[in-house]
Amino acid sequence: MNPAEIVWNFPGGATAFGIAAGAALVLAALLYCFTLRKLKLRQRLLLGALRLALLLALLALLGNPRREEIREYVNEKTVRLGVVFDVSSSMCANGLLGSSRLADSLRQFEEAARPEGKVEYRYFTIGERLEPAASAESIRPLAGAPSKRTVFTNLLDSLRDGAALFDSQNLDAVVVFTDGVDTSDAQPAPALSALAGSRPQYRIVPAVTELAMHKFLEFRKVEAPARAVQNATVPVDIAASYSNLTGSDKVELAITDDRGNELFRAEGKRNGAGGGMMFRAELTMDAPGLRRYTAALLLNGRKHRETVWCLETVKRNRKRILLYQGTHDWAARFLKNAVASENRSELEVRRFNAELPNNNFPSDRELAEYDVVILLNLNRKQCVGGLEKSLHEYLKAGGGVIFVTGNPVIAGEYANSPLEMLLPVEFSPNLNRSDRKHALTSQFRREIRNYHRGVNGGAEQRFLRAQEFSYKPTRLKEFTLTPAGEAGPMFRLPGGGEIRPGFLDCAKVDAVKPGAQALAFYKDEKGAEHIILAVQRFGRGRSVVLATDPLWRWKLSLPSDRRDSEIFWENLLSFAGDAGKLGDQPWTLGESQPVAGKPLKLRLSQPEVPADCTVSCEKESWSLTFQPVSGKAGLWESSFTPARPGIYRLRSGDGAVRDFTVAADRGNRELDAPAPNLFLLRQFGALDNCRVLAPAEKLDLSDFTALKGETLTERIVRPLWPTGTLLALLLALYCCELILRRIFKLV
């Protein structure tokens, strides 16, 4: 409450009051300056002073004199504070010093929970889900005893669902005690979005008590096709996760087939004591039939984990290839002969023609019949009529596209275009029109100019005439292979040896896109490297860029008995065309690593109702019953609980097969990676309504518990002029004046 103040407001302000006071002084002086009875000076001054005092008092009353004071009242509010404790196994297990992370969190909360106002606490726990708790004392028995029922921590999804619960309970703030370990494979984005949109303020307190660690190594995912054509090279991507490994630990991946042959072995690249690693293997499908493959994770030379899958190899069919060119090109004849010589493919040549429907490019239905589409010297203006959109869908469905041009201007036209989005490279948009001149044309024009400048006849004339009909082949530039090109099959001869194509013209490539592979480049006179062959997967298909001429000059430069050109084109067409033969796996497992004794969701993708579907292990077999997945046509779901560890086989009625490994229940996965995940927690610190404490920072709840309600302000005004004291003062002045007038015999 502020101290009381006396306030008055005269009409017109201080200036008006001064004028009025002066007028009162003049009036008082005139009243007793001229009287019927002569008065002494002292008498006049006394009467004038009384009259002036009365007039000034009346003027003061016109200013509304009053006493004002302001009072503030605080509307006391009960602060609702949510307290969330992570009670997962990594929080409950005792640390190296004997205390668990949960016990340390409870002690830290008790030290900070000294309320300065009205505080109402609401308690919650996080394990597999967010659950309410009666009090902090009810949570204490969990400290030091890891819960056997909690095999994973669903931290992120619990916080995501808790945001709506915290809002519904009108919580002002929420404090979360957790170590950030989440073993549910959930993504942080939904939880971050939910907390950012909720009303409470959040404090996240990291629990960093050090726990005893043991080495952890596990498969996370195996991505392999279900089918492949014979002699094709199939990519297999395998992801693994690890933690608590030392620098001297060696992790390897070995892949063997069902005959016991080791097909692949590589050492994993690790970054730190925990994280993930990726392996990519290229397997060659030799004989038709169903084959089982086994991948084993080796830790320091000993088998640590194992998983299996199967892949069906089918016989190679004759490929259909479309060559679509912008203009008539000499290379079309050589490509047709190269394809015909292998007798494995048939090539159809089409040329851009604006007068024909769709510019003579196949319709979507016709396009699906081709295994590979070669775009040869096709400029940007000729990519009209939905060609780029058709190629996009064609690649996604498993087709192969080979883009061939050695013209830098044509390549530059495709920079930042929809077609470039399908290709593995980014073309240079910086065009130089002089680059469009053919190298041989430039050389011919240069020789003509030199002839007219310096040759006039005589011996020189006879020498030139002798040289007119002599052939001078231009020296070709040679491919330089990258490590990926040397390791792959594209530049290999069947009997051993290496293919090194030559070219004359090349287009400028700015960069290879992420995920793509450069297979070949060449060095110019200045030593700069220019990518000329790159590949990538796009959807189920593959796209290739050959940024040179179509290599027909290289064919002419080879001896007649050499078939390097034909073999190179056959390898290139097989690489691009075999991608579409890799069938999708119709079976999908709900868990990347199934565990014995736990339900496993199975999904099967096929247009009709699944029938005669079974799952088997050794000599036992079980039938499966499927239900349609809501909102997804052609997708069916079932459930199966494997009773014991082993290798299981799924088989559908139409013969689709998938093998998978069921591991023994290793207990609590939570303790496989017990290190606090501070990286995950720091992501929450980027939110406006959330703050993550540093590991050594002490928790302070005063900014929450000291929250007050609304502050109400009251203004109290007490007028002074209607009081009896002021009225008595005025009457006293007036009576004194009347008495003195009587005494001085003025009346």
C-alpha cells in the first residue's frame, strides 16, 4: 500500500489560482481601504487579512482538496506443479557408488521442494507409459530395484501423450527427472511438437549417475530384396547398434550362404563408445532357386549375434531397351549392334517427333514394358508432354534410366530441372556457348584458317596436297575409375581384366548427389577431376548418367576382335535393368529382432485374402489367420508368439517365403545402453517453454513455487472540503471579521 497523499486540482491550474488569489487580495484591500468611518492602518490590515484568508479558503475549496491512497491486494493462487520421475530400469539400477539415478532424483527434488506459497504437487512416473503416482514416497521403493516388467522405456511417446494430460489438469509447470534413455525406437519430433504446444513451463533434470556398463551389440535392420534375376548383383543393407565398446574392440559382419560359403566380411566403422553402424554388401545371384543367407556380428572374432533371410533367384529374361534420341545420331547404330551381339536384349530406337502423338515417346503403359530407357542427346525443349513425370513413375516402379550426353550446353539446360531430380548428378548451369562446338569441327576450322594465312604454293602446297587424304585419328580421353568403379562389375571382362572406355566429348557435372556413387572421372590438362559416370537408386529402379559421347569412337579405335565396347554396354544395361527385377518382400515383421515368448505382428502384402499361410520352425508348423488392415487395401495382419528361439520360416499360399531369427529373451534391454542420452534431452532445451538443466546444476523451484495470483489495485479518495473542521474554520474567520467590524464600529 502506498502512503496517503493530499491532492487538489484548481480549474485552470496554478496560473488560474494565482490570478484568482491576486484578485482576492485586491478585493480585500479595496473593501477596507475606503470606509465611512476612518480606521487606523493596523485595523485596516487586520480586517483585510481576515477577508483575504476567507477568500483564499474558498478558492482552495474550488480545487477539490482530497486525500488519496492506493492499496494493492494479492489474490492468492495455488500453484499446480507436476513432477515426473522416470522409473525405467536404467533409473532404478544402483550405480557404481551404490545409489540409483532415481534415488538421486528423489533426493534432489526433496531438497528443492521448499514451497514459499500455496503449491499443489501432482506426481507421475514414466516407464512403458505415463502413469499417475500417489506421492514421491510411493515411488521410493523402486529405487535400487530395476523393474523386471519394464523391458524398454517409452520416454518420447509418454511425454507426447503427457502434454495433453498436463494441459487438462491445468498444471502451471512440470519437472521431469530422466536419464533420456529411450529404447522404443520412437522419433523425438512428435514429443517436441506436443510439449511446444502445451501450456506449462517445463524443467528437465538429467539423471547422470554412472552405472556399471556391459558390452552391447545387436542387429537393427536387414534390408534385402525378396527376388533377383540370375547373375544380378543385389545390394544388402544391414544396420547394427552398439554401446559400451572400447577402442580395442573389433566388430565385423560376415555373410554366408546355406552352403557355408562366406560371401562377405567387413569391419564396422564406429564413432565413439555407442551408436550405430551400417554395412552394405553386394551379393551376386549365381543359380536359380531359393537360398538362405546368414549374417553374423562378430565381436573380437567371436560370434555375438546372428540373423537370417532368404532370397529367390529367377532366370534372366530377354530385356527390352528403348533408345529415345533428340536427333539422328551415329551412335544408335553402334548401340543396336552392341545389344544384338550379346543376344540377351532387344533395342528399339525412337526419335523425337513433334508431329507424332506424345512426341513419339511411349505411353505409360508402353513404357512399363521396357527394362531400360536410354535418353540420348535429348535437349530440354524436347522433354515435353509429360515425359519427365512418366520417367519419375517408371523409375519408382523399378525401371532403369540412362541419360547420355557429352554436350555441355544440353547438360546445362537440365540444371535444376525435374529430370535432374531423377539423376545421380547435378549439372552445371554455367553455359559456355563456345563449348558447343564439336572438337573435330574446331580443329578443322583452325586448319582452314592456318592454310589461308600462311600457305601460298610451292613445296608447302605439294606437302598439304599429299596430306589431304591421310586419316589422323583424334586421341581419345580415357576413363579413370573411382574405388567404387574398380570394385563393381561394370568395368570387368568375363575372363579377367579391366575395361577402360575412351571418349572425345564430355558434359560438365557440378557434383554427385548424396546417396549416389561416382564410378568414373577424367582429369583435364589442369589436373581437375570431372565426373563422367555416376549411378544411384531411385525408388525401386536405378538411374545412370554417362556425361560423355556414346563411346562409338572408342568402338572404332579398338581392334576388330576386341569386344570391350559390347561388354561394357551389356554390363551397364544389366546394372540399370536388373533393378526392376528385384521383388519387394511381401512379408513384414513388427519387430526388427523378434524375441521368444513375446507376440510378433506379421503383415502380408497381396491383393487377395491370404490363404494357406504358415509359420514353421524345425519340424513344427502353425497356420496363420489374417485380418485386413484398416484403410490399406491389399495389406493383411496377423499375430504369432514364437515359443522358443530358432530360425522360423513364413510361407504364403502363393509361395512367398521369408526366414527370420527369433532370439532368446535377454531380459531388460534398458541396461544394454545405460549411458544418459544428453543429446536427446538437449533437443527439448531448444523449446521456448522448456529448459534443460546442466548435469551439475542444482534444481531451483523458487520461480515456480513463488508464483502469486493476480495483483488487484484499489484507489481510495477521501474529500477534505465537506469536513466539519474546514467548515468551522470558515465560519470562525467570518465571525472574527464580523466581531471586529462591530468593535471598530463599522456597523
